[in-house]
Amino acid sequence: MAGRDLRALFSTNDRGLEATEAFTNRQAQWELVAAALGEHLRHTAEPGFDVEDLERPRHNVMTFHGVGGIGKTTLSRKLEAALTGADQRPAQWGEPAWPKGRILPVRIDLARSSGTSFEDLVLTIRAALAGLGRPLPAFDIALRRYWETQHPGESLEEYMRRGVRLLHAGRKRRRCRWRMSSRR
């Protein structure tokens, strides 16, 4: 493409002309995300950390907000891909400092999911976490307490068995199944 002027570029019929994605100027955002995730992992690994202590503040959700068209969705997609696999991470971002397999990115684009209720959002997150294959007592205790308060007498498990369909992290709709921790 070097040496072509814009008028020639936009008036060409050259079928060999290709475009490539350029994702630039997001190094600072990656460094903030990587630092936040590293701190979160250090905090949860501390000996005094109690996963069932629902009174302690949590810092494990990231949100992006701003006017349309500034790249929030693109950045969140790129971060999700980078956290899912090193082969998807832009080379300039470098290797994260935490062990592999410790992060499960779940990206939910609320702008694209209009009409999504709070409950669907929480159940979508829980469905994604079910893929970890390990108990999540703090999440399940908090979810059970919420459900019992908001839906007295209605079993969450029964609600799920009736076939509630959830939007799973911005992907195709699918049936959500998991077993709630029975600890209270």
C-alpha cells in the first residue's frame, strides 16, 4: 500500500488489496486491567481471606462506560480474548504476572442486551462460573439469600429447571444448569 494516494486507494478494483486490524493506544488500559487482576488474585490468596465473608467489599468486576463510538466494546472484546488465551493477546501487551487458569473472563455488553434484568445478569455470570467446575460458596450463598428475599417460596433450582434461558456472556442463548452449593 505504500506509495498509493487515497484517491487511488478508494477507486481501485484491485482484489488483492487487504485490510488488517490495528489495535493501538490501549497499552495503558491493559496495564490497569493486569494490575487490578494481579491485586485481586493476591488478595484472594491471602491466608485471612474468607470467601464466605459477604460483608467485605469485593473488587472483581470491571465496567466500561462512556459515549458511544470510543471503543468500549472493542476494548472489552480484546481484553476477554487476551485473558482467555495468550494467542489472542496483542504482542505489545506482554505476559501477565499471574498463573494460567486463574482468570475466567465473562463479558456482558449491557448496551447490546437491552431488557436484560438484574437477575438474568447474575444468573448469566453464575452460568459462566459453572464452567470452572469448582464450588463457589460465597457467590451461591449471596445468590440464594437474594433469591429467597425476592422470590419467597420459589426454589431457584425449580426456576432453572423450568427452562429459563440466559444470555451467556454475550454469546448464543443456552440453557443454564448448575448445582447451587447447599451451604448456608
